[in-house]
Amino acid sequence: MTKAFVFPGQGAQSIGMGKAFADAYPAAKAIFDEVNDALGQNLSALIWEGDIADLTLTENAQPALMATSMAAMAALNAEGVQVTDAAYVAGHSLGEYSALCAAGVLSLSDTARLLKTRGQAMQEAVPVGVGAMAALLGLDFAAAKAVAEAAAQGDVCQAANDNDPGQVVVSGDKAAVERACVLAKEAGAKRAVILPVSAPFHCSLMEPAARVMEAALKDVTFNTPSVPVVVNVLAEACSNPSELRAHLVTQVTGSVRWRESVLFMAAQGVDEIWEIGAGKALGGMIRRIDREITCKAVNDPAGAKAAGE
């Protein structure tokens, strides 16, 4: 089997995530300790005992999900599985930072600080209530893109996430996204659902956040990855540190080309994908993209042990 490791994005968070890893593996506990130190906050207490509303705040959810993914990776390491056992790594939106950390491009502390900055910048780019995102279910990417363009009417409305063959997320000004929901149903969508997010990610309204990240990323060391990273905005593999840095800036306003990323990996011979960290949402998407790919979830110690056998 040719493996790829993938890492979840925002929306996968839950209170208690990663605690079983920290309890079972000292190396996983050390991940959470280092992230706490890097951020100067007790993020692990929020993750394990806090309020879901606080954890869901973008500036907390992003480093928290990354820490949980890296704790799962530490558990895999303890079970004899290394990142170099994968042919590729990839992550969904913020999960791309987890992939870069796993592949040694970024240090854990730098990744945590960057995600805190990214979360704050994305939250501050657009006042609450001005933007929105919606999932269009039952339309392919071309149809959803056409709906978004028709709904814009001078506002911003863009296809933000191409998740799988029947799920595309649009993002932009609230009124335009609401228009897109109506147009999507007229175009044959099964459902159009406004998402409970605090900002319109992955569209041009995020340009102020992109500029913040461009400045923040300049000060951080990028190493050559131990495993090629399949980049969201390219849906192709990249191993050049300076290009990986630039793609993280583009990613703030660019589309998450997840469906194409999975198809790229499949075309390179990947037939097994491990979802590492919180939840199982990516596995569901991957199965809808290519039923020939075997999916495994490494979201608890039992999953890590099974993966190492």
C-alpha cells in the first residue's frame, strides 16, 4: 500500500480531543506542553475542560487542532510509524500547517504561533456578521462556481472549498452567500446550508489577513520537507521551502482544492490515506472522491496502536 497522511481543518474540534493521546503517550503530552509554552496560554486546559464556544473561536481552534494532530503523530511515532512512511502529506486549510509541521518544514512552536496569528487575523479581517459561508450539497465544483459568480452582484461570493464531488463551500459577503443558497437550490442542489463560522474564509475578503500572514511568515524558518506536501491552492506536491511559504499566503484568500488534491495523490499511486488528529470528516470526503482509497482514522490511542501493527 502507498500511504498518505492527511490532517483535519477547522470544524473538527471537540472538547477533550487529544487527551487520550496525552494520557497514553508522554511524547503526546509534551506536544501540548510545548504548544502551551509557545502561546503563553494553557490551551490544553481549554481543549480538555473548556467551553466549546471558546474552543471554536478561530484563534483557539486553529492551534488546538494542530496540537491534537501533532499529538496523534507523536503517538504514531511511539508505535513505530514515521512521517516518512507516507508518500505525501496534506491538510485541509489550517491542516496544511499540521502537514508542514509533521514533515519538518516548520517547528512545533512556530506552527502554534503562526496559527494563533492566522486565527486572529482571519477573525479581524471582516467584522462579525458581514461575511458568511455556505455548503452547497449536490452540486459539482463547476456548477457551484457558476452559482457563486451569479450571486455576487457586485459583492464578494466565491467557491472557497472544493471538498468532494457533491460538496462545495462558498464564501463572501453575507447577502451574496444567502443569494447563492437560493440560486443553488434552483440549480439542483439537494441542500444549501449556512455554516456556523465566524468569518468568510478563503475568499478575497480575507486579503487583510493574507497581508498579516505574509509578514508573519517572513520571520519563520522553512525547512525542506521530509515528505512532499500536497498544497491546497495547487492540488499538487511541493517540496521547495520558499514556495511552500508563498503558498500559505495565497491559501488565505485562495480555494481549498481538496477534491483535486486527493485525486492527485490517487494518480500518484496512493491507495491508503490516514486521517491524523480530530474527527473523521476528511475520511468521508475521501471516500466520496475515490472509493478505491482505504481510509484510516488515527484519532485515539487504539487507532495509533492499530496503525503501528
